[in-house]
Amino acid sequence: MDDIDEATVPPKSEQEEEFRPYYPEKAEDEGVLTKDGLKKKLVRVGAGWEVPEIGDEITVNYTASVLGGSQFASSTDKGEPLVVVVGKDLILKGCTEGLITMRKGETSIFTVPPTLTQGIQDLFPDIPLEATLQFQVELLSWFKVVDVCGDGGIMKKILYKSGVLERAEKKDEVTVKYELKLEDGTLVAKSPEDGVEFLVSDGHLCSAIAKTVVTMRKGEQAILRVEPKYAFGETGRPAQDGFPAVPKKAIVNISLELVAYKLLEYVTDDMLVVKKITSTGMGFEKPNSGTTAQIRYIAKLSNGTIFDKKGYDGEDPFEFKVDEEQVIEGLDLAVATMKRGEVALIIIDHEYGFGNNQTKTDLAVVPAKSTLYYEVEVVGFTKVTESWDMEPEEKLVYAAKRKEEGNAYFKQGKYQRASLRYDMAAKYVEFDSTFTDEQKKTGKFFKVSCHLNNAACKLKLKEYREAANLCSKVLKLEPNNVKALFRRAQAYMETLDLDLAELDLKKALEIDPSNGEVVQQQQRLKNLQSYYSRKDSELYVNMIEKLKI
């Protein structure tokens, strides 16, 4: 016959058919769990859906016997349950793949082939090597065990699992309770009854606590087994605070509870205004510039003295406009980062508070250079109408108002506030598809003037890249704008993009040859080019000299 078999894969035999485990779901149901032949017969259905994982600590009652033969072990006979780590115990070793299918309160019978029970004869020499074994197991409870660092140095056994989703982070401040004991049970350290508060980044007592607390959720309780390198290392710790010493190279056990944490945010880049969030608030919206915010607050000095209080004792929430200098700068900046319902402690350095002067309030005197502590709750806020909700004429009026505010702040030397006003003005006229031709001309005027003024702010703030970008936006609208070319050249000179600066100044002089400021800037550029050319030449000579050695 000339016919050929086009099949590229031969048919599977029955033994080669793909294995599909069967998990019993009702009492007296039985199934094969593994290719090695581990069987499970469900005797009593457990509660819930959670099951242990390999590495977790479980507590079970069990009875073990040779199939068709006698019983050789039983926790019931010993009078106490067996506590083991899933996958590491020799007695239940062959049952591992079955144990991780069990729910709390479940009872099952596992039939284990001899290929899975090798080594059990070390404990029970009378068991034949070829014997099939049966284990009746009742899962009483289990604790989740986590290898915190992945090297076995900190093993965390979770005693109480919290329902809170968020975890503390390294930058946050936490409150924990703990007891630290040696392996023989000797207590060597203990937190105060109400816990101890610290920054995770700073750590506390030993590195194991800081490394573990970022894996915990509020309310979680755990026991840690800690190797020396995450405890007190090679040297141990001397006796202190009424507790005995920790010996050299000691393994310790720590009972740890995460009582609370405050999410920590630095409101300002210089870290002089810090926000510790105690309640995260709702939604995603935050106040923008000009928003009317309603807040409650209690303001204190470092010694606890209350110097101001608003929105309590039957008083309506305090109302103010964000970014309008109606409150001290630190409070203003912090509230702009908060959501509705958010509660936080705001710590404000004197530079963002009352400065170097003593200030008298209705409740107390605030000494000069005082650090201030504001406990703030954002009750609500009414945001400024967004541009897409405004009519074209409203947008132009808004842009004009913001530009005027920016000009006022610029004259006062408040360049950051001025920059924000110019930016907002430009954004409100950015999209002009609904404008009339006349309105488009006005809108273009605001975009050009506000971008130019904002570039001047950015130069003052030494944000040179942003200044150059703003000038580029102007030059797209008006390619021959001398101010934009001049200010972009200034920015390029600060970032040492000297060739680009030269091109801008050359074009500016072509447009306005008599512009004195441009001429002066061109001379400064030549001086810079000469300086860096000389430096490059010296560097080249030095390199050649070194190569000759």
C-alpha cells in the first residue's frame, strides 16, 4: 500500500494519558490526588475555603496504620494533637499534597503508596519498605508561616490575620507591641503596655522588627523566630532596662503586634512640612488652588500647649480658600494634599509657620521659631469650577484673574505661587475649539504672556529645564518672540547647552539688533564658551601627558 500515516504523534496508551487529580467534595467521596497515587477519602467536610500552604504550621489529630494491618501511631493515644510544618514532618511527609487541600475542621483518610513514605522506617522500623500506609487526619487549625527575608532568618507565624488591606511602608511611622524571649523562654525585652512608636526607616530594638512590620497589616499579631543576624548578632546585648542580657549568637522569639501606623508624606521637598495620615479619607479628589475647604483642627506646640482650635465644641468647621494665603503656609500646603474625610497630624517647621517672630493667639503665645503640630480633619471642600464646565468668556475672565494674581506674587518674590497662577491661567485657555476668532486671539495672548511669565519664575526657582520648555511652547505660537528666545537662551546657558543658547541669541538679534539685554547675554555666552573651551583644552592636555607616562 502506498498510503502513509500522517500522524506526527503516536496515540497515548492508557498509562500515558494526561493525569487529572480528583478532589473529593462530599463525605465518603474518594479521589487520586497525585501521579504517584496519593488517594484522599473525605470523611467530614471542613469550614470555609481557605487551606494551608507548604511551610505553614498546622495542628492535627491523626491515626496512622499499615493498609490491611495494624495501627503504628496516633496523636489521640498520646493525648495531644500533633503540631507540624507542612512538608517538613516525617510522619505525615507522604500526605503533603493532601494536607494542602484540607479546610479547617475537615477529616480525611489518605492512602499513601510506598514511594511517598520512604524514611518513615527511621521512626517506625517495623513498617515494611513496600507497605502502603493510611492516615486519618483531622485538621484542627493552622497558622500562616512567612519567610520574611527569603533566607530563613526571620520566620513569621501569623497568629491573627487582619482584614485591613494597607500595609505600613518603610517611610511610615508605626506603633507596635512586642515581647522578646530567648529560646528557653527568658524574657529579655518588652514594649510599654500601649506600645512603642517609631519610624520604620529608623528601626527599633533589632532589625527583625523593622523588616517584619512592613509585611504586616494593622491589628496583625505574629510570632517571629529570628536568627542572630537579624537579632543581636555575634555580640548579643548587655542587660538593660531591668531585663537580662542577650547572649552571643542568640536565636530569639518575638511576639509582635502592629497596633497602628501613620502613613508619612513629606509635603515640601525640603521636608519641613510632614504629614502623618491616621485616616486615609475617601475617593481620589484633593483641593486645587482656590478651592474652598472646610476643616477641623487642633494646633499645638511641641510641649502640648493648644494655641488654636477650630471646628470643635459645636463650632462649624473652619472654612478657607486653598492657596490664597488665608492660613499659614504649611497648613495651606498640607490641606492641598488631603482627601475628603482624611485625618492627619501635620508637623510644620517655623519657616512654614509663624517664622522668627513671637505670635499671640486667642489661646496662647507661640514663641519665635516654634515647630507647630496641627491635628487636621478635612470635612469637605468645594473645588474651583474646571475649565470644561465653563463657557468661553468665563475661561478668559478666569485666566485674566489668575494672571493678575501671578503678577502680584511675582512682585512679592513669591515665585512658586506666581508660577502656579500662570500655569492655571494658561490651562484654562489651552483648548479653544469653542472660542470665537476674537476669543482665540485673547486666549493666545494669555497663553503667550503666562508661559513667558512662568518661564521667568522657573529661572528664579532654578528650574531651568521647565523654563526652556515653557519658552518652546511660546515659540510654537510665535516663532519670532524675542523674549522667549532670550529666556530660553538663559535657561540653556544654565544647563550648559551653549550651542543651543547661541542659536537662540543669534536669532533674537536678527529680529531686534538693538536689544541691549540680548547683546549683554551674548557677551556672557562668549565668556562661558571661552571658559569651557579652555577647560576642555586643559583636560585634553592632561590626558595626553598621562598617556606618555
